[in-house]
Amino acid sequence: MKIASWNVNSIRQRLDHVKTWIGVHQPDLLFLQELKAEEFPFSEFPDLTCIVKGQKTYNGVAILARHPVTLILNALPGDDDDAQARYLEVEYQGIHYINIYLPNGNPVGTEKYTYKLAWMDRLAARLKLLREGGIPFLVGGDFNIIPEDKDCFDPLVWQNDALFLPESRGKFRQLLNLGLTDAFRVFNQDAHQYTFWDYQAGAWQRDLGIRIDHFLLSPTLADKLIRCTIDRAPRGLEKASDHTPIIVEIA
DNA sequence: ATGGTTGGAAGCCAA
């Protein structure tokens, strides 16, 4: 199984990039975040099963599948008043595949930050339930978390940011402490392995990025991990998203 | 300390 995740920052603006990338890489599942649209262009993907949670203007997630996956959840449990489209959970051959667009949380000190932390607690509760039920799962997407100092070009720049504060990173470690594996770090311990580069100040050209898109695997899936890589190529295209795809392969 | 960029919406917010 080849699963990829890509924050596309508007599906309308990135439609050609996405279609081309699928044609080259042929993923079994593609997780998309930040569709920024209520409607999804289903007719552009006639060969794929598209599971979509759209939202006008903001957020929006989709799972594009080459297989007949079953929708389990299209919202993260734990807050009935939360209307933001950030969570999709599907099942295929007994494994749950979870696509997340975790809240950014900036500016710190606002309700946006408390929403992020509460969202992470709700995610931990959901994953704990799956672990206790013995259900193997993969959770991937835009976590908006820089796990370690080496996952950004300069820790001093990020030290007061919602993506990097000890409280945020601590909640990310709580997810790992459920027994999950950060798939990318199994194979690559290098610094400067980024998935996002800001549009501003020539961040891409200067390679001033951050690693915030991740795949976490429950133990039985981690045992079958083949590889996990970041494909930097799409970030260099004209009219690129500010994120680039991360790909994981599982036997 | 400020400004730098992109997208979607509406005549600014979110990232």
C-alpha cells in the first residue's frame, strides 16, 4: 500500500498538479488537506473513489482511493459544536486510514490556540480507543506540529509559535506514546527534511522550511513499513502549494 | 520592528 498526504492549499488552484502527481506516483490512497472549497471536482477523478469533507473558504479534507474504502467518520468525535472540516477516517481491509488537518493554532493566546490543544486531546482519545480495540490504523496529514528542533531551519524563529511551543509538541509526543511510529524518522534522521516552505521571503529558494506533515503508524503497521519519503518536486512548480507530498509504503 | 506571499471571500481573514 502506497499512501500519500498533501496539503494543496485550494483544490481549485492545484487541480492540475494533483492530477499529474497521481498519474506519476499512482498512490493507493491520497490524503488531501486545505481544499478551501465546499464542492469537490469528482468528475476530474473518474477512476478514484473520493471521500470528501468540504467546507466553504477554509479547511476541507479528502481521501482519494483506488480501492473501495468505507467511510467510518467524517468528523473528529468529542465536540458536537465543532463544524470545521478537518478529519476523515475510512476503513479498508480491516485497517483504519485517518486523514487530518490539525488546527494551526496561531496566534498563541487566542481561542485558536486552545482549540488546537483541545483538538489534539480529542485526537488522542480517538486513537486510544482504536488502540484499545486492537484496530490497526495509520493517521496522516498536516499536523501543524514541528516535532523537534531539527525539523525547522531555526528553532529561535519558531520558539513562540503554536507549531513549536512545548505544550503543542508535548501533545504530539502523547500521540507517539500511544505506541505510534513517526514513519519518516524510521529511515531518515537528518535535519532539513521539510514538507512546508512559506510563500514569503524566498523561503523555498533558501530552503527555510519546516517538517509538519507526518504519518503515524500503529504497531502492526509499523512492523510492515517499507519506506517513507518526501517528494520535494511539486514545491518547485509554478503556482505551487506551500506544502509538498509525503509518501509512505506498507507491505 | 517590519514586511514579505498566497487563496478565498468580499471590500479582510487565515495560513
